[in-house]
Amino acid sequence: MSFASILFINLLFKIMSSIMTKKQSSKSLQKEGSSNLKTTSITSANIIKSNRSKSPSIKKFVKEILAGNVSYLSRAITLIESTNKKHQKKANIILEQCLPFANKSVRIGITGVPGVGKSTFIEVLGKHLTSNHKKVAVLAVDPSSSLNKGSILGDKTRMEELVNDKNAYIRPSPSGSSLGGVARKTRESIILCEAAGFDTIIIETVGVGQSETMVHSMVDFFLLLKIAGAGDELQGIKRGIIEMADAIVINKSDGENIKNTHIAKIEFSRALQLYPPKESGWKPKVLSASALKNIGIDIISNMIDQYICLTKKQGFFNTKRNNQNTFWLKTTIEESLYNSFFKNNKISIDLQQEIELLKNGKTTPFNAASKLLKTYHGET
Ligand SMILES: Nc1nc2c(ncn2[C@@H]2O[C@H](COP(=O)(O)OP(=O)(O)OP(=O)(O)O)[C@@H](O)[C@H]2O)c(=O)[nH]1
Ligand SMILES: [Mg+2]
């Protein structure tokens, strides 16, 4: 082998080995990089996770809510809605600390059968209010939400514009096993929304069970939405609901429906006259609107303002809120006692025995109740 060829082979070997080393080092670099990447992403995932699971302090919650931070508002409402005892305890302290900053809003309840146009109406009323520099929070009491896992405000798409309005806050209805529980959560959420600076709270309910009564007992102004039919407007309306209403609004008053609206207005006005005058001195109004076409909304909004003005002037506004607080105090105690009684293991067994005795005519409902209550008081 000539010297030149030895040199050539040597050179070739050097080149080859340098290529191999480069490849290997780039491979190991890649490897190192990917493991670095992995470690980095695991670390950041852990940080995110721990930040998420680390719930902010009560002080932070209150500070952010009072500053109008809706993300903290939502998290606090989630605590209210939680069934976890620790969360509930925390929520109660937050509520207590927010309470001095609440109470400064107008609370409007809106009810009506499915499809009457509640969501559409709230969307236009809400937009009207925010364009008048109001901050609007929309909450719901929907007793059916625990059954079908849906909620009346679940499809926020029906309030597309309001959802994107920075001066509006929309919270779907909480779920729960009892209407009282669902209503309590909504009522407590009102306090937080007010503390966060929302000056108008709209509460929607579809009117299942006793939900109108619940909503009526947490609002200043109660509005019943109706649609005009064929002159039989009063049929199918639950007793008491007309009595609760501060206004009845015939919605969908557009197109073909306009002439029916006129008849419906007369019929409802007549019906309202049959009721005794309200303690507030306010005469409930019957108005019409088209939520879809945004007609009549300003008149309705002015009417609500008039009501608030009148009732504040003669003190009824505060009296009503005080009465509502008393109602909620009693309702909460009732519900708590009810649950404590019926969820008591000894009582459930004894109750079954008493029911059997009742069936066989060996006791009376009163004796059985008295015996069970004695056992309960002995237990607690
Ligand atoms: N013509 C007409 N249609 C309306 C009006 N308001 C609402 N609608 C329509 O009625 C339907 C029901 O409206 P929603 O606002 O979803 O009614 P809702 O009362 O919230 O219904 P639920 O959430 O199912 O209880 C929709 O198709 C709306 O577009 C109105 O003023 N005029
Ligand atoms: Mg709706």
C-alpha cells in the first residue's frame, strides 16, 4: 500500500469517525433535550396543578371579589355550591366578610313557562342596562337542573351578546337535591355578586314546583312573562303567581301576535284588579314587549326604576328585604332540622317501625311523631 493510499484511508477514517461522533452527540443532545423538556413540562404541570389545587386564602378571595374580579367571584360561588364541608365553611366566611359590601343592588326576578322568551328578554334587558352604565349579574333558580343535569342558563348561547359584555356576569343555575338548597345557593351568590360591584341582579326561574315563591322571596321586583294566546290567558296560571307579580309583561308582541297582545293585556289588567292593593302601594302593571325585536324594553326598565324609587321613598324597600332575611333565616333552620331528623340512622329505623304500627292501627300519627321526636331529642 502506498503512503498516499495510507494517508487517504486515514483521512477517510477520521472523517467517518467525526461524522459518527457528531451524530452520536446530536442524538444524545436530542435525548438530553427531550428529557429536559419532559422534566420542564412535568415541573410546570405540577406548578399549575398545585396552583389550581391550592385554593387562595379567604383574604385574597375577599380582596379580589371586592375589586370586581369575576374569576374569583366564580370560584367563590363554586365554593358556595360545593357539598364539601371545608368548602362550605370557607364560603361562609367569605360571605360574612363580603356582606357589608352587599345589599346595594336592585334584584329583579323573572319567571315564565319554558319558551316564553325569558333568556331572550334577559339578554335585551341586560344589554339595555349595561348600555346605561349598569353592571348586571344573571343568576338562576332551576329546580329541574338537578334532574336533567342541564340548567336554564346552561346554554349561554341564547345570551350571546350579554355573555361577551364586560359589564355582565352570567352564572348557570346550581344543581342540588332540594329546591331550598338550590335557592339558598343562588341567594348567597347574590351577596357575592353585589360585593363584586354588580348593581343589578336578574334571577331567572322557569317556575317549576315552588321556585317562583323562592325567587319572589329574594328579589325586590318580580316580573311574570307571558305570551298572548287566544283569550284564555288566565288558564293554567298557578294560583298565587299573579298575586306575587309586580308586573306582567306580554312578550312576543310582534307580527301576528300584536292583536292578541291587546286582548291579553285587558284580561290581565282585569284579573289584577281582583287582588287587594299591595302593601307597597304599587299597582302592578301590565305591559307588552318583543324581546326578539327589542321593543318595549326601555319602558319596562323605567317602570322598574319607578318601583324602586317609590318603595325606597316610603321605606317598603328595606322592610321587604328585612322580611326576606327573616324568611331565609327560618327556611334555613327548617331545612337543616328536617335533614338532621330524616338523615338520622336511628330515626329512619324507628320511623319504619312506626309506619308499620300505623298501618296495623296500633298507634296514631301524633303518638308516633311524639315518640320519634323524643328519641331524636334524646339522641341529639
Ligand atoms: N317572535 C318572537 N319570538 C321570541 C321573542 N322572544 C323570544 N322568542 C323566541 O322564543 C323562543 C324561546 O325563547 P327563549 O328566550 O329561549 O325562551 P325561555 O323562556 O328562556 O325558554 P326556556 O329556557 O326553555 O325556559 C326562541 O326561539 C326565541 O327566539 C319575541 O319577543 N318574539
Ligand atoms: Mg331560557
